[in-house]
Amino acid sequence: MATDTATLAARLDRLPVGRFHRQVLLALAVVFFFELADLNTFSYVGATLEKNTGMSTGTFAVITSASFAGMFIGAVFGGRFADALGRQRALVVSVIAFSVCSLANAGAWNDASIGVARFLTGVGLSAMTVAATTYISEVMPSERRGRMQAGVIAIGLVGIPAMTFFSRAVAPLSPNSWRWVFVFGAIGLIVLPLITRLPESPRWLAGHGRAAEADLIVSRLEGQLVAQVGDLPEAVPVVEAAPRRVRYRDLFAGRLGKRTMMLIVVWVFQTLGFYGFSTWVPSLLVQHGFSLTKSLSFIALTTLGAVPGALLAWAISDRFGRKIPIVCVAIGIAACGLAYGLTFNAVAIVVFGFCVNALLQTFAALLYAYTPELFPTARRNSGNGLAYGTGRLANIAGSLIVASIFGSFGYQPVFVYIAACWVVVAVTVAVFGPSTGMRHLETLNDVPVAALDPDAARGTGLAEVG
């Protein structure tokens, strides 16, 4: 079985990008369009709710924290669900969950019901995100994995400016117009036909003893590509997969445990920095003296940087790997975010805001590709979900931290705090992060038995990689 798994992985990785890969890119890009639109809905209606319903800044922080608690639950348990029952099935269930729960937000009647709806929406959003990023890492060729992840994010990011301009146009119309913003997020159900047509991950099938099904899927892909491009390159297995079973607790032991802790630190601080900026800037601008209309206009213009930012990841991800670009982009976010907070000139706010939004999405595309690469197939979604979810959980405190800093020290210290978070991310990856990119997933994870038990690897001839 180990040899079969290694051969299957080699067959997948040598495939040129064809119709199947473009179908995956399109389906998951549409999913991310609505996921990213839905993720930002509360940010864009927050100022409207504060103005029209009397919602306090403290309540806004609590509800934002509730949504991140839901994201933690969805990422951790959704990750384990996808490892146990399949990536494609997890995608279907999570898309239904976050779409239906987003619609429930539109029907909320008080602060408590909005909080519950945001919590449940967060569960679905995070479960979908970790399943989708893991699926991409397992079905895309090794030399195009980062680029295809960036392509999915770039297309999906159109959902952010779409939601921004939609909320700017609709939210101020009447005291209850904010409800239509959440209805927009629920339209994600239209993507289900695209998701249901995707096959299960062959790597997941092979790892669950369903090698014949995995072989059938890969053989069909090979047949399609032969018809499209002619003969395919020879599939040369680079290594045999580790024969031992990877348990959930192995995510916290040995080399794999070091990777888990490194990624948890990165996800915690990037989440604090990311949402410290994107969630709070609209409300902070209003409270700092800008009108609601002008504040939303600034944000709408700056979010136009999102798609170019993800396209930058397309250009650099597979060429330079993940580690060095992640470090450089994190430093760039810290610098531009600090400059944003130190200026009150309208043009400078838009320019630096545009740069921050662009680099945030460059970083997101890189990290979405990087995280699942660092875990073995058997626990890839669990590890991905644990790191991603812990970051979301940390932002429960993050929202309260921003509110406390703003209340005690004012506007500019908030941006000093945000910049510091990104510096921590850069240093952590620079010092502890392994290099990946254009390498078989199996050489990064499944091969080294020593990664889990050094004594077990002696005598096998397997050397630790990375």
C-alpha cells in the first residue's frame, strides 16, 4: 500500500494543469467569493448598527469575538471531520452551514440573536476554509500548488469589494437595510452544484484504504489530459510513505509538534493583526471624526487592493517558495499599517490602506498554501484546522484588546499594536519555519517516520526531510 500511495502521489504531481484543475479553481474560487464576502459582513454593518440600533462598541467587540469562537470550533472539529469522512463531503456540509447561518443573521431581532447567528456562521466559514485549502494542496501538481491557491484567493477576493460597495450602497438606506447585507452572504448556496461535481481527494482515499477508488479518479484525470495535451511525463515515485498511522496527538510531538506550534503562533498573531485592521478600521474612522459615508468610501477604495495582492502571491509563491515571501510580506504589512495609523490625510489613508489590503491578501494566499503542506496526509486537515482555528480563537481577546487600546490610549496606538503583531509573524517564520514549495507533499511530511518517533526510523534508510 505504501508503494501504491507513493506512486499515486507521483502521478498526481506530474500532471500538467488541465480542465480538472481549472474546474477545481473555479468551484473553490466561487466558494471563497461568498466566504470572504460573508466573513466581512459584520465589519461593514458594524458602524451602521452602532448608529441605528444603539449597539455599543463593547457589544460590537463581544459579537465579533463570538464569531471567532465559532471559527475555532468549525476549524478544529471541521478539520477532524474532513480527515475522517473526506474533503469533498466536508466542503458540501460547510458551504450549506455558513450560507444558511448567514441568512439567519438577516433575521436577527436583538444583539443576542446576532451574536448566536455570527457564532454559527463562523463555524461553517472556518470548516469550509480548512477543507478547501487542504483539498487544493492535495489535488494540485506540486509545481503549481501555491499558484493555484493564489488564483483561488484572487478570484474569491472579488467578494470583499463586492460586499463593501454593496453594504455602502444598502446599509445607510434605512434603519433595517443592514439585513440585506447578510442576505448577500447567504447566496453562497448557488455554488453547491460545482462542489458536488468535484471528486474526493485521491490522497485521502488512498490513505483510507480506498486505493482502487483513488486510482480510478487519477486514471480518469490522466485520460482527460492525454486527450488534451498528448503523452504525459513519467510518474516517478520519489519516496515511499511512512507506514505508521499518524494519530491526532502526534500533532503535538516531535518535529511535527514543532511545526504545529510554529504555525499556531503565526496564525494567532496574523489573525490579531489582520482583523485588528480590517474589522476595526471602519468604526475607528467614524469615532475619530470622519463621517460614516466618508469612512465607508475610504474602506471601499482600499479594499480594491485585495485582488492585486493575491495576484502578487501567484507570481512569487511557487518561484520563491513560501517561507521568504511570507517573512517579507509580513514586514511590509507592519510598515504600511503603521503609516496608515500615523496619517490623517485622506489621500494617504487610501494609499496606505490599499497597500495594507493588497499585502494582507498576498500573505493570506501564501499562508493558506503553506499551512497544509506542513502536515501529513492522515492529519493534514486536522493540523490545518488546529492552527487556523487557534488563530481565530485568539482573536476573541484580540477584539477586546483593540477596544481597550483605543479606549485608553486613542487611535494611533492601535496601529502600533497591529504592526507589532506582524513583526512577530515575520520573526517566527524566519527563525522556525521550514522551506516548502515545488516539492511533493510526501517528501515534506509522510516520509520521515523520524518526525514522529526518531527510534522508529533507524534501520529504515529514511532520512528526515526539511
